[in-house]
Amino acid sequence: MKTLTQKEEEIMNLFWEYGDMRIVELQSHYDYPKPHVNTLSTLVKILEEKDFLDHRALTARCFKYFAKITREDYRGGSLQNVVNKFFGKSYMNVVNTLVKDEKITVEELKELIKMVEGGK
């Protein structure tokens, strides 16, 4: 999955939160100073090229844009990218690193295993 810049992710979060919208509607969700319509149009076009957004024509010159990917799919793809890039494609390496770096305790890991086994 392709990655998003901070600004692109900001825009995608607005589409995931508010749904389909035109560029001016997108702009309305920003605080002042609002980004220029041309800036947002450029970023939306990039998101279309990256296959995160698509559009449908309302008129000859007016388009409504919509997300082609869910936030959950992006989150899963982003996690997979991190695992592939930094942990040799191994989720075991991720967990091992979390335990070694004391980000998760062995007790928490045991609790997690119980939760997973209970969910089966």
C-alpha cells in the first residue's frame, strides 16, 4: 500500500469522518487560515493518483470526491508496511521488540494471549 504524507492523511481523515464532498466542502472543515482551494485540489488529485480517492461528476466542472479505501484498511496496510520495513516481515519480531523495550510487559502479553484464545 502506498503511504500518505501528513497533509494527505489529514485530508483522508476528513473524508473518513465526513464522507463524500466537493473541494469547497473539504475546505470548510479547516480552521482559519483555511488552505486555498487550489492547494486542496492538487492534494486531492494526488490522492486520486495514489488510489485513495475517486470522484463523480455533479456537473461538467463540479466533482464530488469520495474515499476508495476505509480507515481500517489504511491502518492495516500501514501496520503491514512498518512490519515489513522494520521487522523483517515478522509480527513475532514486533512483539519481541515491544517486550524488550518494555513497551508491553510479559504479564500483559499473557493477558493478550488469554484474550485471543477466549475469542476463538
